[in-house]
Amino acid sequence: MKNLVFCFLLTLCFEGFLIAQPSPIQKTGVSFSSFIDYQRSFTRPEESFRKKEDTLQKQFEAKGLKWPANYIYIRSFKYDSQLEIWVKDAITDPFKLFKTYKVCALAGTLGPKRMEGDYQVPEGFYYINEFNPKSTYYLSLGINYPNLSDRMLSDSLRPGGDIYIHGSCVTVGCIPLTDEKIDEVYILAAHARNQGQDYIPVHIFPVRYNVPKSVNYLNNLVKDDPELKKFAAKLEDAFDYFDKYKQLPVIMIADKGDYLVNGTGNLKTKPEPDEAPKKREPVAHRERKLGILADAVHEWPKFPGGANAYTKYLEELGRDMVSYLPKGTRKAYVQVEFIVDKDGMPVNFKVLRGASDVDFIDELITKMEKMPEWQPAILNDKPVAKKMVQTIAIEIPQELANVGG
């Protein structure tokens, strides 16, 4: 059947269902009443629990989080060398960030893993499928690579495997942490498993899509590779959804192996050439030739009236732009870059992502060029030009979205 879609169950299965107590676990004739007791029967996890559990509990308490977490979510960013742990108590709760860990080594380049021996760290949507308390790399958590999408898109005979989050800070395609850090991640995952979360989600992204430097690196890498660009954009949809709602998106897999986020294709994919809207020449906007921009400053630019006034301005701008949304689009999150020059004038507006329609972009920039002058950034007691990046939410109100629908 054309466009057959396979549900990957990333929300229901990954979230799991909370149960009172896991079934007893057997080990060489010995029965354990809980997964934690089973893990503590091994030397390394037992040492980890003794060293780290009390510290983790205090860190949870300091952040107002319930210990232990019933659900955890792991996401990692290859280029940014980071691994995050998000936690929540109930399945309907939004996730809260507990901690960000440094990934201490990286093999391969950005892009998905497609064959054995390519040294690539996978990119995509996975879950923990193994706890290894006697790993060659201290402690390790197995990831279910290759998943269904990988099996459809990778080398059919040698897709590779044995991908782990592990210690020892070395890698040939895994996600390595120091031993001190894997101690904590292993304990958090073990507690979630003990609480009944059978599927602990692990989402692996090429970059943090909200960090301009990382996005620029990715854009340069994929500009001549349309397939890689399409793949990275679909991962971005999942990143954006989680960042907005702090809940996992539903990930599905189409008949050719492509990921679908919340039952749709990539939200940012441009239409096919025969469907593309007619283009017109863009309107001339306010541009200035600037020298070197300050990277670090002592004082950031200030919008007149302060942060609250700037928030109000952005909300009004979003409402004003609703009528300019392309046909069939009910919401957009548009990332705009601009420079606050040393005289406070906002100039050189550029849409980084979230919109491709020329008329829409021209109208947005025209409106933003009318914003008042800022108080410029200060470096060494002198005003300097500073780059700004801002995301603008543009969404048709629900009461209007339902009209005629």
C-alpha cells in the first residue's frame, strides 16, 4: 500500500507504564525482588550506587524534583558534545531538565550511521535495550540501533550494531562519558527501569538546533547533500516539538524508512518544484557594512523598556504576521538574525529558518525594521555592534483555526 506508515511507538512505549514492582529477576539461581537489587549484585554498579546515589538524591532535591524519577528521557547532540537527562514523575507531566553531561569523544562526522565499520554515531530515535554492568568500557547502556528506519535505509547485510552510552571516554561510534558521569546516568536509568519504564528513549541529534553556531556548521555540511539535509530537517521537527511542549513527539516511519513526526512529513520541507509558489525579487532592506562584531560583551543590547517590553513587542509582531502565513500553514516558528549596531540601530535582518516564502520573509523583515532603536552593547565602556538571534512564534488562534474546519 502506498505511503504505508509503521508506528514506531516512541511515545507510548518509551514512556512506558508505571507498575508497582517489576517481576523478580533471576541470576545464577538467586532471585532479586527489584531491578535495583539485581544491578547492585554486580561490583561496578554497587560501587556507583555507593558513590553517587546520595549525591544524585540531593541534586534532585535542590532542583525540586521527586526522587527517583519515574520516567527519564535522554537526548544527545553530536556536534555540541552534550548528553541531557530529562525527568518527570507522571506520564502526563512535562519533562524537566535534570542535568547536561559532556560527551568526551566523538567518532565519525555528522549524519546517520549507515553501515558497519563507518565509525558513525547513529542519529535518530532509539531506546535503551541493555544494561551492561560488566562492560569493557566500565558501565554501558545499549541503544537499539539499528531501528526499523535504519534497517530500511542502511546496508542490508552489514548495518552495524553494538552502540552504547558508556564510560572510559573512548569511542569508535558510541556515546562516551567519563566513568564519573556514566555512574550517574546508569543509576538514573536503573531507577527508571526499576520504576517500570521498560523503554527509556534516547534521541540523538546532529546539533542543537537552537544554537546558531551549530546550525551554521550543519547547514554548510548539508548544503550539497539534499538527502542529508532532508534527514537533518526531520530530526529538527522532533527537537522543536519537544522544546515547545516538553513531551515526546510521536515518531512514525514511512514505507521507505523516512521518519514522520506526529504523523506528518518534515514541517520545514519545501514543496516539490512543480508545486513551488512563484517567486518574486525580494524587497530591498536596511543593510549596513559592519566591521568585526563583538562576540563577548560586558553588557548586552537592551530593548527600550526592558525585557518585558521586548516580549510584548514579539507577541504583537507574531499576531500581526498571522495574516501573512502561507496558505495551509497554521503556525510557524521563525528564527531571525539581526545586528544591533553601535548606535543602537537594528540592521541586517536575515531569516535563518522556519520560513521560505519570499513574500512572508519580506513582510516580517519590513515590520521588524520598524522596531525602535536599542541601547547598544557595551565592551570596555564603549558601544559595539552585536549579533542577535530571535525566534518568533506566529500561530493562528485556536478559535480561528477551527472556523470552517
